[in-house]
Amino acid sequence: KAGVTQTPRYLIKTRGQQVTLSCSPISGHRSVSWYQQTPGQGLQFLFEYFSETQRNKGNFPGRFSGRQFSNSRSEMNVSTLELGDSALYLCASSWGAGQGKFVTEAFFGQGTRLTVV
Amino acid sequence: AQTVTQSQPEMSVQEAETVTLSCTYDTSENNYYLFWYKQPPSRQMILVIRQEAYKQQNATENRFSVNFQKAAKSFSLKISDSQLGDTAMYFCAFMKPLEYGNKLVFGAGTILRVKS
């Protein structure tokens, strides 16, 4: 069974540009969450999608957005990039809805390392 | 809001010895889940162990076990017979189902170095 796949693995962008990161969850998983990891702020939750609907959103500016497609693949977009957006972006997929007995393990991808110059 | 605190930024242990990583959390909820994730240099986050708050029995997974103290809001991870491959960053994480879905709240992490 293939794991969570994130593309691209590495990305270098210039301030002011926009970027789109992709995440393909494990087959059958309907929940996809995104996290930003930086040395200063640690791991911070960006948002979660379940069955194409955004269920939760972290405390990030509107420049950060995402979506989920009918095949559960998800993309996140960052517009008007700032130097502080340089980070490792991790995607996690889960089978369950995270409710009641449907609390299941979150499987993580290897991340996309974004560098903004 | 839930918070997770890992008070040990770095720890080291000799191969084959036992080490305990600390984690405390703050919540007013009664039903929640706690996890320990491992992130080796490859950056791949791997689930080590999970604990349901409604279960009194401490979870164990081979060499990994937890000491879950619900009243004290403490969730420590014990690694027995440490191996070189255990060298990684370890994150404690909290999840409250229902309201927050699959959202994980992470601690700052503890770097564990296993020495030969």
C-alpha cells in the first residue's frame, strides 16, 4: 500500500511569488491535514480537509489556502510568499473522520521543503 | 485551547539503556487522544504509540511504553533497550475528536541521541 506522497520534495521561490504544494493520501483515506514545521514555531496546524470540505483551520493568514479533490488528493497554496514562509510543509492523511470510534492514526508524508529567497 | 509542553529540548542515552521523555498537556476535555511521534533525520513522521484518555491501562508497543497520568495531565514515553535507530526528534501530540477532527496539537519536541 503506497504511503502519503507529497510533491515536490524541495522548492525554492522568490518573495512575492505564489506556490502550490500537492499531497496524495493513502488510498481510502478521506482526511488530509497540513502542518507547517519551522525551527522557531515548531509544528503548527494549517488546515484539514475531509471529503472535500475544510473542517478546521489554524491561525494562519489568508495567503494560505487549500482544497481537496474528489479523489482525496489535496493541494495547498501560498500566495505572495514571504521569507518567513520558508518551512517544511507536512501533509497527513487519516482514514477516519476523527470522531467517536473513527479516530485513527495519521500517516505523514515526507514533506515539501520550501525555501523563500 | 489545548497546549502540549515538552520540557526537555535534548536528551542522550547509551545504547541498550532506558530513557524517559516527558510531556504534559493542558485541556479541560475529558475525551481525547495522546500520541508520540518520531521524526528521524529523514523528516518522515512516524507514529510510535497512542493512548486513549478513557483507557486507564498504559499503552505499550514493543520497547516503547507510556506512563499516562490523566489527573496530572502527564504523558511520558519510556524507551527500553535503546537502539541507534531510535535517534530522532520525538513529538508529543494531543487530539480531541469530534470538535477538532483530526487536528493534532504538537509539543516543541525532544531531540533524542542514542550513543554507542
